[in-house]
Amino acid sequence: MTTKQPVTMYFDATCPFAWVTSRWLKEVEKVREIELNFAPMSLFILNDGREGLSEGYERAMTAARGPALVAAALHTESPELVDPYYTVLGTKIHSEGNSHKQDPHGYDELIKETLAEIGAKAELFDVAHKDADAEGSVMKQLQDSHDHAISLVGDDVGTPVVQLGERAFFGPVLTRIPEGETAGELFDASVTLGGYPHFFELKRSRTEDPKPEFA
């Protein structure tokens, strides 16, 4: 029996870079023996208290709080639903023109629709706007998952964080979604680089924004 390679991706559903990387991994799932899991992290937490952010970006980070908290609730209560939650909500956000919300409640209806479509409890939505000290809040669970992702790679990162076995890295940052064997070959290269204990960074200036389409 072939042992599947464990892969965990830590995501914020509103991040376009994380979305493209996640769809790449879903393509990899078709051509390589991997066991793919998704776990929440949060751009809201990552940028909390950070100086120099534009007003619009700060509002977008506040809007990102709700989707991440609901992801944390699912990860705690029904981890098998995190993948479909991310897939359905991410499609609505990134492929159907609902991205870059700046209202704290901007993603509310999308979250409610997503929970209904994946067969999750509607009341899970209630955690989306609970304060950290409120009864039933899952902020600690989100914080713990986020902190674990950061502990794997260090502070100077964003989303996504991808863990391959015992090692993890920020990214890879892709702007299009590789398909088929190309997706598999990029995964193989990532495993090779990520598995070398003295490899830390491979980077070049980005010349285009991520788009949720196949290369």
C-alpha cells in the first residue's frame, strides 16, 4: 500500500494568493498520492497592530475576520467540512467577483450560503462576529491554529503556509493554477526544496496579480 504524503495548507479564505495555491494543491491531489488538509490562519491576526497599513487594507483585514472565525469553528467541530467550506466560499469570493470586501459584514451572506451548501449547521455563522471573550467565541482556536502555522515558518510571512511532512514554508506564491502533470512536477520540486534542511528562500519580483484561472 502506498503511503500518502501528508500536506497541510494554512489559509485565509479572502487571500487571493492562498486561493491560487490551494487550487494548485487540489490539482496535485489528482496526480500525486497526497493527504491534503486545510487549517485556518488569519490575515486579521497577522496584521493586527501592524503600522503603515492603508485605511482600505485595514478595513479589508477586519472583513476577513468573519470567514476565518467560521473556518476555525468548522476546524474544531467538523474538520472534514473545512475543505468544502474553503472550496465553496473561495469560489464565491475569488471566481465570482466577491473579493476585496471592506465592510465588517461584507462576507456574511456568502458565509451563510456556503454553510447551507456544504450541509453545515447554520448556527456556525454566529461565531463570525463574536468578540474573543464572548461565550461561544472560537477566537482562541483561530489564534492557536494561526500561531502554529507561524511557528512552522517564522514571523516574516503571509498566507498561505504549506506544510509538507515535517517541514513548512510560505507559499509557493503562484499567480495561475497549474494543471495535471505540471501541477505534480511543481509539487515534486517543492517537496525536494522544502525537504532540504538548509533551504530557506527562492524569490523574484512579481509582475502580475493572482488570477483564479488555469495556466
